[in-house]
Amino acid sequence: MNILWDFDGTLFNTYPAYTNALSSVLGDEFDKKDIYKNLKISYAHAIKYYNVSLENEAEVKSLIKKLQPKDLMPFNHVEEILKFANKNVIMTHKHREGVLAILQHYGWEKYFADIVTIDDGFPRKPDSTAYSYLHKKHSLDLAIGDRDLDLQPAKELGIPTCMYQGLSPIADYHLQNYADFFELDLLVSK
């Protein structure tokens, strides 16, 4: 099985740290649960939703850049799936340097055959160009993400999709916990 992974919120539980960064700039009048919910839609959505000035956005980005890999924990049981897969690839809007620093911190770079980042110049999700590139190169069997935005490109290309920790009308599979991955019907047919 060859799996395409989103990074933030799918492999690594990064949103709590990002929520704290945005919250510290916005101030206490904004509820952290709402900030988290808006960041899960997308970073750009949250910045627009809260009408964050360019100056304040620069401060948020600076705080996020200061995060250490140890501050961004992988989800429980995800490594078991990485070991199981024939190939794993990542498609993320993060910069390669940050992705590699986190993967190397956890010793996970060995699990990934390919990583496409914002640095590679592909259009942003939900455009399917990067997914198409990875699919042609690696014959993907599944795409896992935590937002519809992560699943739409795979769906467009006919790749089965799995929503992690959420519900999606376009997902073929849903997982709340990676410990349940090996119970998916998808694996029975492989």
C-alpha cells in the first residue's frame, strides 16, 4: 500500500502550538477553541477571519518559526502505519526545511519516499497538480488528511481518501484514532 499523507494535523499534532501562537497575538478576548477550529479550515482562513494585520501576521509567523520539533508531537500509532506501508509520501504547504527538521527529530525521514512542499512550486490544495505528480510517480492507494482540502485533490484523481479526526462527506474512510487503521475495509481487499 502506498499512502499520501498531509503533514499538519495528520501526521503531527501541530494545531495546538499554532493555536497558541495566534492566540498570543490576538489576545485573550478570542476563544482558543474557536481559533483552533478556524486554523483547521486553513491558516489563510484564520488570518482573514480574525482580520489579522500584516504586522501581527508577521509576529504569528515568527512565533511559529520559533517552535522546536519537540513542540510538534506525532499522533499516537501513526508510526505503525508508516512501517506497514510500502511507500509513504507527504504533500504539505509547509516549507521543506521545517518538515525535514521535524521528521529528523523523530527519526521518521526513513519512512518517506517523497515529500512535496510549498518550496516545490505546485499550486496550493485543493488543486490536484501535486497529488497527480505523486500519484504518477508512486501509484498511490490512499490519501490521508484532516481536512476536506486534503482529500479533494485525491478524490478528483480517483484515489481513495481517509479523513483523520473529523467527518467529511467526500471521505471513503474515517479514523478518529490511528490504532483503528488496520480495521479499515480498504485493507481487507489488499
